Amino acid sequence: MNATLRNILIIALIALAVVALPGGGLAASGLLAAISLAFLAAIAWFAFRLYKENNLTLWSLTTAHRALLYGATAVAFMTLTATRRLWDSGVGEVAWFGLLALSVLAVIHVWRESRHYSI
């Protein structure tokens, strides 16, 4: 049997189980929640490793630049956390894009200033 056909059949059987079995939707929701938590844990682990590997670089920044970097990270995190609520209205969508754009611009600014040597 072709590998692609086999994979399609497996996905179809899983979809059938979710629809036909009692509590299948609840099990699918639980599985999705577990996968989401694992993804968030992986992001947190990556952020921790990134922080530990660049600890000296972060402490070599000025206090203002470090505050801007941490503030931009916090704003981006809170914006991504509130995505569902912000996308409920048109103004929220504009705010979502604006907050993420400002966060990215702040991180880029801190990165460029960290590479600029001034006396």
C-alpha cells in the first residue's frame, strides 16, 4: 500500500473515531490541550536556554535598553495571549498587529544599539 494512502486512511480513522465514538470530541479537545501545553513548554524551554546562553550580553546592555527589551517581550507575550479576545473586533485586530509590530521594532532597536559602539 502506498505510504500516502496509508497516512490518509489513518487520519480518516481518527476523524471517524472523534465523530462516532461517545466522548470523542472531548478526547480530541483534551489531546489538543495537551499538545498546546507541550508546545508552550517547548517555547518556555527555548526562551530559558536563550536567556542563559546570552546572559552576559543581556547584562552588558544599558538599563534602558534592557528594560525596553524585556518590556517589548512582555507586550508581545501578552498580545499573543490575548489573541482570541483582540480578534473579536476590528479595533482589536488593528491593536494586535500594532502591538506586535511595536514589539518587533523595539527588539530590533535594542539589537541594533547593542551592536553600536559609542564612547
